[in-house]
Amino acid sequence: MRALRLMNWKSDPELVEVPKPTPGPGQVVIKVGGAGACHSDLHLMYDFDGAALPWAPPFTLGHENAGWVDSIGSGVTTVKEGDPVAVYGAWGCGTCGRCRLGVETYCENLAAAPVPGGGGGLGLDGGMADYLLVPAERLLVPLPGNLDAATAAPLTDAGLTPYHAVARSWPKMTPSSIVMVIGVGGLGHLAVQIVKATTAATIIAIDMKADALDLAKRFGADHLVTSGEGAVEAIKDLTGGRGADVVLDFVGSETTINLARASARPLGDVTIVGIAGGVVPFSFFSQPYEVSLQTTYWGSRPELVELFNLAARGLVKAEYTTYSLDDAVKAYHDLHEGKVSGRAVVVP
């Protein structure tokens, strides 16, 4: 079968022929119907040298995956051949307290995980291939009948990550609240939809690109602000001088983190989701009183089930462009050059 594999750090992946996987006890092989190309893959390809990671190439890329069950190993009881499924991307030990809650992103027994701190496409073979081996049936999520694999795939990360970030601040997203979304790209445009679908808060979308702001408006943002000089003043004007109750930063640069803190209302939440690597000083006076500053990583399996429920009802949908597996390298190049609106999905 074909597989798009990262052979070395700081290099383009290569489309090569590899053997089709065979499931062992408790394992499942899925026929891939959609695999999302993610900005974090770009970091793997071009920025990392392996020093900070407990795993290394070669491995097949693709950690946003959906398709159909192709074959099952002995002992598998929850799925059968032909079932449409998505793959929960974080693969933990499955038995620690966090994993038993479905939060395998924060597995506390990484030595017993299939790959420490990773999963399919992150240290182990992922879904940029004709077939994908999933090490345990608990990592599969059934797809609602009206949700196809290509539509579901990007939701497993680009949708789940903002869903988790939004969900942790739901108590502060009342009908009188202001929610600010910084960076309305692959994840941010889904965050706007999730806030709109699950709360009655007013949404302010921030981006430097006019087409991104247009996308945010189309998906439900109430106000648009162009990032840069004057953005904080514009936000204060829109909020009656109070600031935003919840700020979700899907960029994570020094500039956007400072914007987030300057725009937050006292008692508000600032959640940094983007991994642009911004670092800012933190002190008593560096943000309004009782503003919580936090980061998140991905989301939980139960949250993915909830997200698919919203998607099946037409309340959340990823904007995406499809590429064939033969054009998967081009998909990453387009993503790297900012040519993709929303997400890129490879459909073998």
C-alpha cells in the first residue's frame, strides 16, 4: 500500500510503498477515507530535530483520521468490518486515571503507551496511507450516518482541540459574555462555530487576513477586528471598556498572547492553544486581576463524541480542501505557504 512517511527530521515526507498492516489481538485496521494535514506536522517536518521528543522518524504522517473498519483482531467486539469510524488521535496507556476518563492526551503512564506522548502520525504510523493500524478499539469513535470520513477527519484535532478549549470555559460564556477568538484559521474558524453552537455569548474574531475574517463572519462571529495597531482599543470599544470574558488564542505568538492579556476582562480566562512559541513575562500586574492564563492540548474522547453530534446536526463543519494521496506533499506545501482556507484533507 502507499504511505506518506517522514523519513528524517527537517525534510519533506516521501510517498512510498509499505506492507498493508495486519491486526493483532485487540487491534483494528481501517481503510482510510480522510486524513487531515495539520500545522503541527509542519513543525515535525521542518522545525524539530528530535531533541525534545521521545520518538523519531521514520513513520507515516497523519494524526487526523477517519474511514471504515477493514479488519479486526481477535477479541475486538465493539466494531465490525465496514463500520464508519474516526480515530481518537492521542494514544495513551489506556489504564491510568486520565486514560480511563478518555483524556489520553494527559496519560500518566507514558511508558505503557504505544508511543510516549504521541500516537498515529506522531511517532507511530498514521493515516496518510491507504490503511491504518489502530492499536486498540477504544481509540475508535463511531461516525454518525450522515457524516462522511473526509468531513470527520479534520474534526478529530482541528475541531476537538478548540472544542476542549471552549468547553473548559463554558461557565464564563453566559449570554452577556464576550468571547474573543484570535486567529481564525484551521482551528479558529471551528472555535467560532463551537462557541456559537454551544453558548449565547457574543463573539469577536481577530485576524490579520481579510479572508479569514470573512470566514469568521460567515460562521457566526458577531464582530471582526483586524489585528495590529489599534486592536486593543477596538476590542475595548466593542466591550464597553470591560474587555473579553474569555480569550482563545489560536496563534500563540508573543504578540497575540500580549493582545489576549491586554483585552481580557478581570476574572476572565485566557487560553493559549496555538504553538507559535511566544513567551511573555508573568507578574502581578501583567494582566487584569484574576485573569487565568492557561494552555491546552487536544481534547478527550468523550468530547469528540459530543463534537460529532454537533457536526451531524450541521452546527459545526470544517472548511477544507481535498487532495489525493499522490498530492499529499503538495497539500503540506500549500499549508506551509498559507494557501489553504481552513484545513487540507488527504483522501486516499
